[in-house]
Amino acid sequence: MYMDLERLQPKILQEFKQILQSNRLSHAYLFAGDFASFNMAVLLAQSRFCQEKKEGLPCGVCRTCRLIAGNDFSDVKVIEPIGQTIKTETVRSLLREFSSSGFEGKTQVFIIRDADRLHINAANSLLKFIEEPQSDSYIILLTQDESNILPTIRSRTQIFHFPKNTAYLVNQLELKGLLKSQAEILADLAKDPEQADSFGDNAKLLDLLKACEHFAAALVKDEDLAFLEIPQLVLLANEKFEQKWVFHMLTYLLSKNYQKKEVLSYLEAVYQARNMWFSNVSFQNALEYMVIK
């Protein structure tokens, strides 16, 4: 865990080293950004229970540290959405555990992933603990977008931003044999090293990327040719998440690889086509609109 953070988020790791060494860990944190934020949350949880700490840092190899890393430690709870939301009853059950002592001792750590998916009532229920923490308990909220977290929660937590280390991902993908231009696009698309690694091994995604490169080039040079490229994109991107990738890739390709003034109108067309698709217009019709526009 420590070595991963040292590679992925060295600056944030250094900040937390100082916090742990001076015993200044706050009871409530909001981690904005997916890039190694969960790794940091796990390391902080380990720091509360590890018996072999050195200068406040957990050893990472003792039985307790390994149990926490494997999400198998009774006093460290990881909460994730069930479906699209984190339900109110899930949070209320969590809060009931706050009011009791931990199984191993008095300390408890609660990590809530995708905290922006908290039901509004669930989010409000958290405020009581955050405002009046009980016993030696800690809560760490993880989110991709802090703007989707209640302002009252944001104002009562210590916020740390976990920016994506794009250069690291590009290098990782290049080592897998991708061209730098392809690696840059997939690094922009991937949220973390694990996803980047899976993207680099995804033959269909690489085919989709090549098709997007051809389509973007045709869109700028010849609208008729771009129209003929649409069936290939539709054939390759038959799943919703793949169609979302297409809009992301086209936006990246047009904004990074073309300097013509006309590209701004193409980017606007991509944006409008994406909004149409979000409104349940078919993927093919949205792409056709983009070319005609």
C-alpha cells in the first residue's frame, strides 16, 4: 500500500506522513478523486490498528494490516453503493455502530466509497457524527466529484484532492506496447492504474480507439467520408459504456490533435450529440446528427 502511494501520490503521502507522525489525524476526511484515494484511506485505517508502527506509519505486513487490506477486519467498515445509491438505512446502521465500542478496541474506521451517491437523507444522517464525533472513530468519504457532496458535509471535513497522475498512466500503457498517442487517450479515459492496465489489454477498446481516430480525421477533412465511418463505430460500440467512451475519445482527439478554428464547431457538435444520446436518442442517430451539424 505504502509503495503504491509513493509512486502514485507522493505529495499527498508526504502530507499524511507528517500528520500521522505528529498524531494530528482528523476524525473526518473527504477525498476527492479516484486516483489512489482508496489506497490512502486503507493506509490511514491501518495506522489506527497496526501494532508495529514506525513513526506513525503502519507496517503493512502484520496480520492486522493484511486483514484491513483484505477488507476482513471487524473494526474497519467499507461502505459502497448498492445499485445507484447508498441507502439511508445503511448509514443509520453504520451510525449505530459508531455509538458502540469496536470489537478489537475503542477505535473504528468507516470508509464510504462513491459518497456522492449517498441518498439525501443518508447524507444528512452523517452530519451528526461529523459534527459530534463519538469515541475514537474516523470516517473517510471518497468521491469523484466533491461538488456532488452536501456543502454542510464539505465544510465539516478535511478535504484532500487526489489528481490523476496522467504521466504515470501514459508510461504504464507505453510499456504495454501502445503508441504514445494511443497511451495518452487511454490514460485520459482511465481512472486508475488497474483500469489503465485493463484498457491496454482490451483488444476491442483498441479497435474502437482506431475507429475513433479514423472518424475524427474524416470529420475534419470530408463529411461524406465521416458519414460512411459511422456504421463501423456503431458496430464496435454496441454497449452503453463503449458508446460513452466514443464521445470521450472524439472530444479528446479533436481538442488535442487539430488546430483548425473549425474544430470548435465539431467539439460543440460532439457535445450536443452526447447530450442527445443521454436523452435516449440512439447512438447512430446522435452520430449522424453530429456529422450533419
